Amino acid sequence: MKTAAINGQDVRKAKFALSAVAGVLFGAWLLIAICVPGVLRAVNLTDAQAWPSTEATIVASGAGELCSRSGAHSLRLQYSYEVAGRHFDGGLFEMFEANCYPDGRIGELVKKFPAGARVQVRYKPNSPGESAITVDGDLALARSQALAGTVFFVVYAALALACLLFVRLRTRLAAS
């Protein structure tokens, strides 16, 4: 049985390949964690602008800290409403990064939507159980999140591709 000696260049290639795989996985995570939720939220809110509205009652509202390191906070609202005599429950969970809203913004929103408050919600006409409640600036935030995430992902992908092409070119030049 032959054994191949591993030289320094093979180790570097293996490390680079591992780094490339980690980079691709990180890029996929960025796409899933940043772009997709923003796009889905923006599409839902844009569609919901054409839906009919009805009055709802806030059942519960609250804020929470998601990550003390990043300063991410959440706003949770639960509400109930009626359409054509049928009762429905809806909810909203929003995550806000610290740099998206100034300090105290989540607290202001919780005060704006206390339990028992009456608010307007929009519901999907052919499926009234699907509803949307809009927080001030929600659509603009969702659109900017989708755009920023997409731009970041495209730049990241271009840099990753450039690195891979550079290494391939360098490998070919070293081989000749």
C-alpha cells in the first residue's frame, strides 16, 4: 500500500477548501436569516394594504430582549377580531435590531398597543384567519431589511467567487 506524503501546499489547499465551505454556509445563513424574512414580511405587508380592514382588540402585548450583545429586542402582540360573525385570533412578532430604532422605541410601541386597545387590522378576504397589523414604519423597515440583506449577500457572494477564482488561477500558475 502506498502512502502519500502531505506537503504544506496540500494542507493549505485543504484549509482553503474548508474555509470556502464555511464561507458558503455563512452566505446561505445570511440569505436565510436576513433576506428571506425581510422579503416575506415586505410582500405580506404590501399585499395586506389591499385587504379589507376590521377593528381588533389587543389581547396581550409585550417586549423582550432577544440578545443583550447585539441589542436586539422583540415586540409581541396578540389580538382578536371578527369577520362576518366569526372570531379569529392573530399575532405579531417583530424583531428589532438596536440600530434600527432608537432606545425606548419598543417601549413606545408596547404603550401604543396595550391590552384592551382597539386597533385596525387587515385580513385576507378569501382566508380571514390570515391577518396583518402594521406598526409605524413596518413596511419601510421590511423593505429596507430585504434590500440591505440582498445587497450584503450579493457583495459577499461576489467576494467569495473572486477569492475562489483567484486561488484557482494561482494554482494553475503554480502548476505550470
